[in-house]
Amino acid sequence: MDTFALAELLFPHITETPEDIEARYPERNLPEGARVTRMAPSPTGFLHIGALFGAMTDERLAHLSGGVCCLRIEDTDAKREVPGAVGAFIRMFARYGIHFDEGASLDENGEVTDRGAYGPYRQRARAEIYQVFAKELVRRGRAYPCFCTEEDLAAMRERQEAAKVTPGYYGEWAVHRRSTFEEYRAMIEAGCPYVIRFKSEGDPSRRIKMTDGIKGALDFPENDQDIVLLKSDGIPTYHFAHVVDDHLMRTTHVVRGEEWLATLPAHIEMFRAFGWKEPKYNHTATIMKLDGASKRKISKRKDPEADLAWYAREGYPADAVREYVMTLLNSNFEDWRRDHADAPLEEFPFSLKKMSVSGALFDMQKLADVAKNVVCRMKAPEVYEQALAWAQEFRPDFAALLSRDPAYSTAILNIGREDKKPRRDYGVWSELPAYMSFFFDETFVPGGAYPACLSEEDIAAIFARFRETYDESDDSAAWFDKLKDIAASIGLAPDTKTFKKNPGVYRGHVGDVSMALRVAVTGRENSPDLYTVMKLLGRERTFARLGAAK
Ligand code: GLU
């Protein structure tokens, strides 16, 4: 077979050679040990939470080693591409502090563009590059056209199932593998659509041994499938694009989901067919969640939390999600965080060796807890700023309230924040409208139960005395002494100790006085420190609430 003639027949428009291309993608000039990684999402929908695991791993590996992290867009499936997805992905990664040195990025008008010397970074724009290398494989007798239709392949699969043999396009089953040049030419001249397939020389009775950066030692049969390199439109499959791009972009470390382990033997065979050094592979465990007592994958269909955009909508601070993902990525992160409470995440010595080999378990409860810790470490102005940014995007009504008097809102958000043991009331911005509702007359809802031990007259008397004696300049101790006086004046115990020591003597105690005030002023039985709440609301609003209370 004249493979050179076949290559010309298939790729008459390709005049560049692999050497021409190689010259455009030279070895990178990086210090010893620097790692080149890439995040390679397909813009076919939303970003899965798993993408953040991958992106953070890529980013940390690259930047902790003085290397380079690229964003490559795997848009080879044009039919499934979602308009606007690339821009949305770029913004989403930025939100989580993933800095890409190269790749798809946004220009000043928010349009997607390329940045860096190893582009284009969108695969459809690289079509001819793949074709140069496919042509080369045809020339070397390692690729050929296949004219099988969907129906042909389905019929073949049925025969394979009936014969109980491995399904696929390989060996004896690879019908177009042994066609003659004349046969290929006749089909092409007849206008039959075709794909380009790899001609595998692997033998599954032989095994490949390799070391995965996460999974450790791997040992699997060689590939013998003649996988598709180029689809009938001349666009590569993931497999071929991965090999060509990661070679040309000089990727040193591939981090990707473990679902790619099955086709890893084919990828390795392709690297070897070109005589290229393969990157270090790092296959990450699938993220699981508990569903009842059993574990399962986080599913795009069933779980809203599968979508990375969901966390932003819910108002999880980006840092909280990052921190939580890091606890799942590296098992020693939590210990490190305990010892370095205020250090930026970037100082953590992230390591592939600490990555989980089997499925990481995503735990929303734990995330909520981490979020509370993260928000607890923030200063009030930062809380205000982030909460407002969230509200402006997702709760404009709440944003209007928050921003009406920024000093007031910030003071509310500061409640308990400077205590020795700061309060951990909320970790997610969407908790704030409810948490803060009673501070705004527009959202205050009367409610809560008055202490059963108090009669209506008691409550009326408490409110009346309180109005007579309340002084906004009192400190919290003086304020509380006045509540004790009020308690005594209507025959309640001034404190719980007295109350308990004299069973049957008192019908209630000072706590019931403050509860009555709390219910009237906040509409609930639990609230942050009532003294502080009243100071923030101010005398007028506090008295108005008491007046309106029944
Ligand atoms: N586009 C592939 C995916 O989304 C990328 C896998 C890889 O990182 O190589 O799964």
C-alpha cells in the first residue's frame, strides 16, 4: 500500500508537515521541575462541581512549581455546544481564584479571545493542526479511512454480542483496515463519508505498566481498538485532540477524571506511535454523595449542587467553596488550616500524594460548616461587600435594603463578630434576608410566642416601664439592671438563681421580661443580643415595635 498516496488522497489541502507545526510549539523555557497543566472543559453545558476539583489541582500544581496553567476549550462537539458557555466558564473559574496564564480568556468587551503562545486554545480553531498529524499517521501506515455507517457499526456490535467477544472496532472486526488503495479511492471518489481511524498495533495479552500521580501503579492490557482520530467533518475526537494538544502545548501533567482510565491505553499507544513523551497522568476520583445509606455519583440530573453556578446563586462565598474543595483534595488541609487560621489558601503545600484514590465524598453539611468558619473570619465590611454583590445579582429586593444605609447594614453584620468567641450565625449569603429581616421595617414580621407565665397585663406593664426607663446611652449592664427592676416591679424574680431557689414563689423571672421584649421587637424567640439589637434599631423603631405589639 502506498500510504503516502493515501495521505495525499485524504488530505490534499494539508501542506504543512509535523516539523512545521513543531517549530511553532517549541519546548517551554521553564525552570527545572516547573509543571505545565491545563484545564480542558467542553462547553456543552454547565461546569460540574468536579471541574473545580480539577481546576484547583491544575492551578496549584502549576503555580506552586513556577509553571504554567492553561485553559483549553474542548469544543469539538459543535452540536452540543451551549452558546455563551465559554465566557461563563471563564468567569466562573475567575470567581474561584483560578488564574490561567494562557488560554481562552475575555477581552475588554467580554468577548472570548486567546492569550498565549501555544494557541489557538479552542480546539475547533486547531482543526488543521490535527489534520497534519493525522496525515502523518496515514503516511506511516498507522491510520486509515473507515467508511462504516452507524448502522454498520450497530450490526457489528450485535454480532459481537452474539459471539460473546469484546465489542469494538479492532483486529478482524476492523473491516476497512485491510482495504486496498484502490478500494479506498473508489469509496472516496464515490463521495462516501468516512472517519480516520488509528491502526492499533497493540495486543491485549501484553500489559502496560505505568504510574499515575494519584492512583499509583497501574497495570492494564494494551489497546487494540482502532479508535477514531478524526470524525467525518475532520474534527478530532477527544482522544486524538488530547494527544496532539498536550504534546504541542508541552503539558507535563494531565489531571482529569478517572472516567478516562478506560481509554488511557489508547492514548499511550498514540503518544508512542508519534514517538512523543507522554505527560504524567493524574486521574482524579469521582465525587460521590451519600444518598440514604449508599454512595453515588453527584448527578447533573438529580442534584442541583452538581452545577458550580448553584453555589454562587445560593450565596456560598467563593472562599468557602475553595476551602471545602481543598479539604477533599488534600486530607491534611484541615490540620494545616487549624494551625494557619488566617493564611491564604495559596500557602498550603498542596500535594498530589495526598489526593484521595477512591471517591471523595461531598458533604453539604461540612460545606455549610466550612462556610460559617470562612464568614466568621471576615471583617464586617467584607461581609457587607460580598453579601451585597450576591444580593445585587440574585436578590435585588434585599440589595436595596442592604445598601440603603451601608453603615447600618455593616453594623448589623458586625454583631458578635468581634467577640472573643465570634458568633457563627450564617455562612451563606442567602441566609441573610431571613437573618436580618427584623432590622428592616419592610421585612419585619411580627411573630414568636410570649412567655406563658406572663399575662397580657404583665406584658403591657413591662413595655410601659421599659419605655419609661430606656436610655440609649446605657451600657449593657445598666440596661440589664433596668430589666431586673422591671421584673421585680411586677413580682418576678430578678434572676434565674433566685427563681430556682424559691420554687413556687415567683411566676417568672427577668428572662421572661427580656423574652417578652425580644418577641415584640424582633418577632422571634431567638435573636442576637437584644441590647445590641435595640441599639441598632434605635429608640424610635424599638418603641414603635413595642407599641405595635399586642
Ligand atoms: N474535555 C474533557 C472533559 O471535560 C477534558 C478531559 C481532560 O482534562 O483531558 O472531560
